[in-house]
Amino acid sequence: MNELIWLTAVELAAMLRRGDVSAVDVLQAHLAQIDRVNPALNAIVTYLPEQALELARAADERQVRGEELGVLHGLPIAHKDLFETAGIRTTMGSPVFSDFIPESDDLTIARLKAAGCITLGKTNVPEFGAGSHTFNRLFGATANPYDLSKTCGGSSGGSAVALAAGMMPIADGGDMGGSLRNPASFCNVVGLRPSPGRVPSYPAANAWATLSVSGPMGRTVQDVALIMQAIAGYDSRSPISLHQPPTVFAEKLERDFEDVKIAWSPDLGSLCVDSRVVETIERQLPVFGDLGCKVGQAHPDFSDAYDIFHTLRAWSFELSFAEYFAEFGEDNFKETIRWNAAKGRSLSAPQISRIQVKQTELYHRVREFLETYEFLLLPTAQVPPFPIEWEYPQEINGAPMQTYIDWMMSCAFITVTSLPAISVPCGFTREGLPVGLQIVGRPHSEFKLLQLAYAFQEATRFYERRPSFGGVAASSA
């Protein structure tokens, strides 16, 4: 039973469909692992084992009756606590929502359920997802399974930890400035930020917004492709929703990369990046040559990306929190949220319009660069996992970070291009801390991105290195 928790989601889904194992068996194996390791990690904060068992029994009964099964049939999942889940507490990691129980599911959750997954609870997040370090006043911090004294990243930190520690085989999340990619890097799992509209969002206050997207996480690239079969695809309620059917993600991931041109940039020309991160990635760069790729050190002109991200983020915070502040009072929100929203209130219409012009210019510079290079490689995170007591890194290589999000610009710069990006495990620092490689693709090229990530994964197989807690392997009983 214990070995079930370390199978890939693709392998587990195939076993379930063949009837080699029941949904109840799979769930009970994962519940046992949660009971073993979650107390030390604090990844799952709302835990519903009895409800999940009812769902698993119902899934098994549907299979016995010969009903059509979804692509995620019988796979357990705990949803990110920023997604609204019908009848299940959704706290946003905030005291003001500690008792909030939604009446309906967000679109991503509805699609996951329709695909047959088994909901077992909710995973921890920073307060309202603000910042890439998972801690809040309701539940405390979530620890990194590879070193309990370090952060797991965020905001999809609880999801990444639950994956890495064998508590569930698939995960959902969202990404604004790296919330799917950063925790994937810190926890040795895979996180995909899709193009805006690839995984449509509903409900959304601003349906045309492109800064935040929903997406998948998995221990392997093939698992991420499996989840995309369930959550991608057109929905008329999202005006930016893409029409390409999700069946593209069921195609074979194998591809010939002979003579494919790839650019590698350790810092995009201006970012401070911890030398341990760069050293870890550069040890693996020859793998791309072995795959047939032609790798050169180059990067597009990312001028203005910093101002673009900070401005658009502040604008989105003003929109998101104005009503909350009026209803609950600003003092009930953490200082960084108040600061970001205040920045948004101070923006003028000319500032916003000029930034949107700069964002358009940036997009075309990067798009044209990727006409020469099919992919761009860079660090996912600028630092390895840092001490869990820190709110955020105050400096990198001696250079001070001016805000709580400046240390995550390696992801944020890519966010404002609206290009798809994936973080794939790329090894460990000499201290044993995970490091992720970020791969950026051409517009709307998620599947090709998955193909390169898969080829790299199969050549390196870092996902097979499981975490341990206090010297006791996560897989031990």
C-alpha cells in the first residue's frame, strides 16, 4: 500500500482504470501518509478523510456499474486554499475568512471534480497568496520536506509539499509572480504556469486580467500533462479563454530535439541570483547538448519588466482588496497586503496606460527573441529555500531587496510576457536543497514546453529523490 503513494499519477490512473487497485485503496494509502508526515509539515490545513472515503467508495461504485470515468478517476487531491470549494472551508489563509464556506466551486475545482479526482481537503497558502513563502496567522508556516528549517515557497506551497511528501499525486494552484513555479523549485516537483486563458478562470472580478493564472503541479511532467487534460479548454465565461481542446495534452511527450536552439540566461541581464542556484543549474546544462539542442547564453531585453510587474500587481491588489478593507478594516490584513494595495490606490490613469504600452513592447521583444531561440532557460527562483522564520530574503549576494517580492523577479519578469513557463527539478545545492530550472516557451506553446521538460526530466530523474524528515525517509511506515 505504501508504494502506491510514490507511483506517478499517470501510473496510478492506469491502475485504477484497469481495476488493479480501487479508489478506496489509493485514498487510504495517501491518508496514512498524511497522518504520518503532515503534523511535521503542515501542508494540509483542512482535512476531510471521512468525506473523501465516501467519494472514493462512490467512484468505485461508478466503475463497477461501467460508467464513463474521467481522466483523474480516483486520484486524491487537496485543493489550494485560495480556490473556492463548495461546502468546504476556504480561508484564503486569512482570519477574516476563517469560517467562510462557499456555495459553489471555482471553475478549476469543478473541472477537477468532473475529471474524477477525490477531494480530501485544502492546502496551506500565504495570506491571500501574497508573497512566495507559505505562512499565515491562521495555520502558521508550512515546512520544506527536504529541510524542515526552510520555507517551501508559495503561494502554492502547501500543494507542493503535499506532492513532494507523498500525501497526494496531483495538485492545483495559481500563479501571479511565481506561485506555481517557486514552490515547485523549492520542493523538487514540477509547476506549470500556462498562458492566460489556457486554464480559464471563473469567477473573476476582472475577466480580462492576465497576471494571475490557474495551473497544475505534479511530481513529474507527465503528471502535469495529465492534469492539463482535465483543467484546460475553452469556457465562454472567460473572454480570454483559448479554444484549443485539452486533448493535445494526451499526445506523446517524446520529441526529437536535434538542432533546436535554446538560450540560457543565469540572470536575464540584471537580476541578483544566488551563486548556489546558478552552479546547480549549470552542472546540468550539458544535458541539453546531449539531447541534440544547441545552447547559447543569451536573453531578450527585459527593460521595464520590474516596473511593469510592480505596477500591474499593485493595480490588481487595489481591485482585489478595496471591498475587503471596507468590510473588515485594513488592520485585519497583513502589512505587505496593505502596502501593495496602497501602491495601487496611488496609481494614476496615465501611469497605468504607459505601463501597458511598455508591457506590449516587452512582449514583442521577447516574442522576436524566441523566433531565433525556441526556448529560454533561466533559474526559477533567485535563491535556494531560505529559513522558515524569515518573511522574505532581505538581500541576495549582498544586494538589498527593496520589497517583499523583489527576490522573485526571475518568475515575475516572465509573468508579464504572458508566455508559458515551467519549473522542472534540476538538482540540489551542496546543502541538499532543491533547485528548479525554469523553461519559457513561445506563445501558447505549452505542449512543446512539456516535451522539453520531459526530455530533461528523463535524462536527469531528480524527481526520484524523495525527501526525508529528521533522517526518516518519507516513504517509511
